Amino acid sequence: MPEQTDQPIQKIYYDPISVAKRTKQRLYYVADHDKARMLEHIIKKSELRQCVVITKTKRDADKLSTHLKEQDIRAAAIHGNRREQENEAAVKVFKESGLDILITTDMILQSLGLSDISCIISHDLPSEPKHYLSRLGCLSESGEGIAFVDLKEERELLDIQRVMRQDIEQEELEGFIPTSKTDDEASSQEKRTKKTKPRHRKQRKKSDNKVKEGHDLPSKDAK
């Protein structure tokens, strides 16, 4: 008979990686300066409600909140620079469906204890994969995680996928597909080549030939 212990059996169903594997996820490659516009497009097209958006910095959260409000989207930013009462009030309104979009950072998200969220959008990828997994842990079982990825964030994406042991499904939105690094470098190289093309080589060669053939050289008898 197996030895009995008083240790409880650990369930792995709610292990962060297990949660990630069964959570619907998708990502979009998008230039950093287009992320706010893409978020606006997705919100309006999908009519997202009860969605939490995670930014890397407090300043980004404020800027994003201002942009969405200007587009008549009910949004609010909460972070450590705001008074606790303000953050609590915003979360309450969000839970009561008075807000469509709640914008915050990883640090505040972990302290809010939010759960059963229908959608979490990673406006910026975190530097540590564990923070991305924590974001997914706030979703409901039918919730979805969406990530915006700038080309400069590819290393963070690879780290996250390595930890999850799976790739995130990639989708594209017309008008938001960033130019690849290879295309940028090729274009720059072509421009540099055109600018620096030496047009005087042929003339220099003729001049050298004249010297070799003895043209324009003073005669030995010349005085």
C-alpha cells in the first residue's frame, strides 16, 4: 500500500502554465506608435466590454486613457501615482460595467485581485514571463488574452512562449503590419549606395591615362 501522508495533493489545474495552455490567446505585430490606434480599432470593431489593458509604465497608462476618452470610449487609468481611493472607485465602476476599459500596470493588477475578466490586452509585453502568466490568470475560463508586439519586443515574446511551451497564434490587421527589420535595412543600404556612388571614377581614370601616356607633361627642352 502507498504510504499515506498528511500533505494535501497539489492540483496542477490552476498552475500558471496550465492556465496559459488552456487560455485562448492571439498576438498582433504592430509598431509601438500604432498601438493606441490599433487598440481603438479592436475595441470599436469587437465592441469589447470589461477589458483590462496592461501597459509598461504609468505614463503610458495615462496617455492611453486620454486617447481612448477622446474617441468616446469609456476608459480609466489606475496606477501607483493615483490615490488609493481613486483606484478603488475606478475598479468599482469597472466591476459594475460603468467602464469598458481599465488601464493599469502589472504591479497594480496583482494587488487588485481581479478575476473572471473577459479580455486582457497586453499593450506592452512584460520583461518577465511570470507577469504575462499572471495576466492570463485574471481571465475567466472563456476569457481571451491579446498581445500587441513591437519588433523590438521579440525577445520578450520568445521568452514567454518558451516558458508556456507553446506559440501564441498570430493574426494580422490590415494597415497595422509593421515593416520588417530586413526590409528597413535593405532600404537604408540601397539609399546609402545611391548617395555614395562615385561619379568621378571615370574622369580620374582618364586623367591617370594621360599621365601615363605622357600628355600634358612639360618637355625636357622646355625652359
